Amino acid sequence: MRSTADTSQTFALYLPPGYTTERRWPVLFVLDPRGRALLGLKRFQEGAARLGWVVLSSYNTLSDGPPEPNVAAVNAMLEWAQAHPSLDPTRLYLAGFSGTARAALGFAVALRGHVAGVIAVGGALGFAMGGPETAFAADSTFAYFGSAGTQDFNYEEVFAMADRFRTTRVPFRVVAFDAVRLDEAIGRDYARWPEAREATDRAPALRRSPVLAKYEAEVRRLAERDLHQGLELPKIFAWARSEREAPSLATLAGKLRIGELQRTAERGDSLEAASARRLLARVHVNLAFYEPRAYLANGSPGRALRMLEAAATIGPIQGDACVLLREALVAATADQRARLAGQCGITFKNASNTRSDHHRRYRVSSASAWSAVRAG
């Protein structure tokens, strides 16, 4: 589908079986972080078919960039929805992943009165007055569903937002895998059902257990370590940018504690190992994507390549980072080519220096809608 108000905006559309204009339907806007509209739509298609939801998934949404592309994409979908009276303007839902999860939460506040819920995967917002936890305080017409993988570097922020929703009495559920959180969630979601009483009664007993007290103390310690790393990483990367020459691979890895975290992550399935894997994931995404992208934008392929080298010591370079690697290879030495051999399937026989269209994907336009949102 293409927006009539802004022809640069396109989106995939799913209509559930039995769709008719004779009734009103809830609608889900999917904000994929890389504009992969069909991939995002397919994640929700089975549920939408079963429950009777219309799904719109944008080809223009982006994570980790300026807000304007997402604003334009949401406004285009709102404009389309407004033109179809069969869509219920009070039952609009938003779904996003990582950066677009944060965007979805922000849009929910801007469109309050229309957005009935947000599905936010692998990303959340920090506390701010006027944020979703205060804007929807004690509002039973809005609900939040969050989730984060155990190796997701945004794991802690997702659960922190859930705790704030609990405090402000906003209906919420966060996918979790340890027993006490599951029991509490069952008790909260199904409080009126007799079958939920067992889980409701079990949760306080678990909370009083000395074993659980020790477990939660360790969880808090690791959450603090996660927060500390989130504050320290920008300082380390700022230091690397300030150096006259790009830091050596060994120096950079030492500053980022890559070896230490890898050794901790290899100890098994303990809480600390899982935490170390999340911290490594955060380091990896900065080294493989954010930092080299910034260096390439500033005309520094050699520094970008050093970041990608460090990323490869943690895990394979994949996805959009491969585009950045191909751009940075113009500055590669023979040793660097050897270290990066096999990444992204590159053989180095014809390493490409073709500029990607990554930055050209940011388009800024506007559209009117139910209640159009604005950047900034």
C-alpha cells in the first residue's frame, strides 16, 4: 500500500479472515527497526487472523536515527486508518523492536485516547515526567506488553519500565521465565478467576524464601553493573574518538573488558553468565554498527574498521553491519583482511567500496491523521 498524502510512504496491509466494512476492527501498526514491513507483519499474522485484527506494517520505519522517519511513517498509517471507518480509532495498537519499541511508547503518549496498547520488544524508555507510566497512570484503557531475551542488552530497562507501570497501576505484562514473576503475573492478570488462586498464594511465599532473597540481591547487583556499563561505554568510545590514532585492537578490547566478559559468559547458565552475555551484546552492537556508522559518516574508514575488528572478536558481523564493513574495507591492511576473513561472506578478492544507501533512507515528510504526531 502507498500513502495518498505522502507517496514516499509505503506499508504492508493484512486483513483478517471475514473482514467486512460492516463492523469496526482493532488495528495494529508495526514499526520494524529496519523497515522490513513483511517480516514484521508475518510475526503478527497468525494472532491477527485468530483474534480479528487489521495489521499495517511500514517499509519506512527505522531504529537508531532521527525521529522524523518514524513520525512520517506513523502519520501515513494514521492517515490511511482515518480514511477507513471500519477501523476503530479507540483500539489502535503499536508494536516495535529495540529503538522502534521506544518510539512506539512515545507515540502512545502523543496519541493518547486512540492507542489502546503497545507491544514493546527489547526496548523501553527511561523515566520522565509525561512518559507513558505517568501519562497512563491508573488508566485501564491502555496496556503494555514488553519482552526481552535473556541475552538482550536492553533486558534491564524493559523490566525497570514494567516496575514503574506496576507502581502507577497501568495494566502490563512482561515476558519472564523465572517462577515468581510468572506466578505474580498470573495472579495479576487473572485475579477474578478461581484457578489463579494457587499462583496468587504461591508468589508471597516465594518472596519470603531466603534463597529467593539471595537470588534477588544478585539480580540487583547485576542490574547495577548493567547500568554502570551503559554509562561507561559512551565515555570509552569518546576516548577512542579523541585519540590521535585509532587505539590498537588489544587496547580497545581491554578498555571494553571483552576478554573478561567472555570468560564470565562461558561459566554456564548462572545469572552472572547471562548478565555477561547481555553486556557483550551491548558492546558488540556498538562496535559492529553504531561506532563504524558514525566513523564512516565522518570519512574515517580506518577507525570504522578497527571497531569492526573488535566486534568480530565477540561474534560474527551480520546484517546492516556487513554494509558498513564493505565500506570500511578501503582502509584495510593485509593483517586486518586476514582477521576479518569470512565475515559477511567476503573473500576480499573484490572488496567493495560502494557507498551504501543507509543514510539516504532517512526521509522527512509530513501527513495529517487522527491526531498526527510530530518529531521532537
